[in-house]
Amino acid sequence: MQTNYDFTNAPDRSKTDSIKWDVEPGELPMSLADMDFQTAPEIIAAMKEKINLKAFGYEWPGATYFNAVADWYDKEHSHHPDPDWMIFTTGVVPAISSIVRRVSHLGDNILVQEPVYNVFYNSIENNGRHVLASDLHFTGENYQIDWQDLEQKLALPLTTLMIFCNPHNPIGKVWTKQEVQKIADLCLKHHVVLLSDEIHGDLVRTGKDYTPAFAVNGVSRENIISLVSPSKTFNVAALHAATVIIPNDNLREIVNRGLNSDELAEPNLLAIPGTIAAYTEGQSWRQALIAQLNDNFTYATNFIAKNLPELKVITGDATYLMWLDVQQVSHNSAELAQFLRQETGLIVSPGNIYRGNGADFLRINLACPLAMVQDGLQRLSDGIKKYQSNKKSSR
């Protein structure tokens, strides 16, 4: 098993079909949750072997695929989902939209915890459902669940589904085992299906590991849908491969019918070998990735403390996304992000798109070589100082 990986040289994806790198010359994209590291060579080798077959007909995932998923969660997260609970799907977000259509009804409330991943809103609103937010309480240092508000909103008759971000994007919070259990129990109590997006579950950098929703105890597990994928962990989003994990037979059949009706259950030619290679051979690459991410976060945190003391790093223990409190500079993150791009070429995500208190935050992707992190932070520093100077001169 290889242990020496290249996290220094970023592949040049300019002038390719990359969404992230469809930018102007000189711009530096640190927004979209897409890493600028070379994909694990073990995955590339498996893909090449598949290509060398020179024949690509219809395929279907078998026991090898689902056992690879189960064994990964057993070895890496100490929880072993039954392969019989699993369904292949072409992506976490398409699955969320399909599940919204199958498990809820037009006009229903779908509960989320704002600020949260902005695409959740598309899956809810584009399907004629209503976003119901139980905002996370910001203490000035971190975020906490408002349990009273959460239960009140789960208890509403029209609340039928909760989309849970586990770990949480954009704030990077790793929910405790007790918190995951309590959310699952409350959802069961109030007849609300719990849909847990766990795409960042492999990216816990420090502290205790995350708790998959399918691992909760008791009858609450029968009310759970977990969505997992190697896409964020190994930067293989274009594989279009994810797995739905549902312990309850009846709920699984309902979701399975929806995924098949929506044509979201058939793999492309590389989805199966790529996923199997990731889950069976990717352990050492993932460990090296986490080490590099921790180096990047340490550098960024120290740089900001020294050069931008008016900003505050709020990021939790998971994801490669830094959640940055900018309220001492601006309460309009959309304006600030636009200014940074215009003046420095740095592209970051304005926090307002995640709703909640996101207008006071920026989200920055640090999953790139350290030299790129250094470039981005220098641009951030230059841009913030220029923004503040412009604000003072306009008073």
C-alpha cells in the first residue's frame, strides 16, 4: 500500500470542463467544495484497468460494492451497516431531491438547521415544499442546537422530513453521539423522517469521529435514511456514485422506488470500480489527506490571527471548509465576497447563501496545496484591508 502521496502539485484544471476552474486568468477559486489534490492513485489504477477492458455495457452494483461500503464504515468509523440496507444512487444531492418527492408531500415543511448547505434549499423549494429552519444558536465562538425550537418545529403537523447535515456544512461541526441520538429520537417521536447527509463524514480532522445516523440505538433507527459517498473524501464527484443506507425495509422500498422512477440508480462505467477502490484501498491516502488539511488549517488560523485579527475562525473539527466570522468587517458577506473577487481575484463563498446568520461569514475551501492556501490568504488580507479602507474613505 502506497504511503507517499503528492499533496504539493495541483493538477492544472484550467481550460477543462472543471466548474471550479472556469474562471478568469489570475483568479483563485476557493469556494466550490472540490479539492485541488490529485485523486488517490489506487482509484486511478482501478479506473485505468476498467478502461483497458474496452467494453462498457450496462452494469449493476453487486455484493463486492456494498460490502466495500460496509467494511469501510466498520474499519474507519467503527459502525458496520448491513449491506442489505443499501441502495446505489448516482449522487447525494439527486437522492435528496428524490427522497423529498417520495417521503414528503407538496406544501409540507422540510426542516433544516441554518446556516446550512445551500443546495438543500433547491431540493426543497424546487419540489414545492417549504423550508422550515430551526436556526443553530451562535454563541460567538461556536454553534449549538436550540432543542426547544427544534422540537416545536418537528411537532408541527406539516413537518414530515428533516434534512440533517452530519457533519455540518458550512460550520464544520461534528455532532456528538448523544446529539445524533437525540435528534433521531425527536424525529421518531413526531413522525418526521430523518434524512442524514453524511458526505463529509470521512473528513473529521480532529477530535472524536462522527456518528452515522444509521448507527443510532433503538427503534429510532427504523426512521433513518443516511446518504454516503466517496465523492468529497477522494474528490471523485464526477464519478456520480453514492449509497443510500436505510435499515427499515418499508422505508427502503419507498426510497428505492423513487430512485428508480427518477432514473438515479444506474452506475456509469467507472462508478463501481472507483468506489470499490476508494473504500478498499484508500485508507492510507485519506490519512495523508487529513494530515495535509490539518497543516493547512493550522497555517490559515495562525495567519488570520496575526494579520487579520478582526476576523474569527469558527470552523469545527470536520470538512476542508473554513467558516470565517467577518462581522467586524461587514454584515454583507455577498458584497464582501464580490469585492474580494473584483480586487484580488480570490473567489470565496458568501455565507448568506447558507441563510441563518450567514451574512456575517465567508466560507473558504482549504483543500489545496499549502502554496495555494498561502496565496489565497494573502489575497484575503489584501482585500480585507482595501475593503476597510474604502469603507472609511466613503464615510
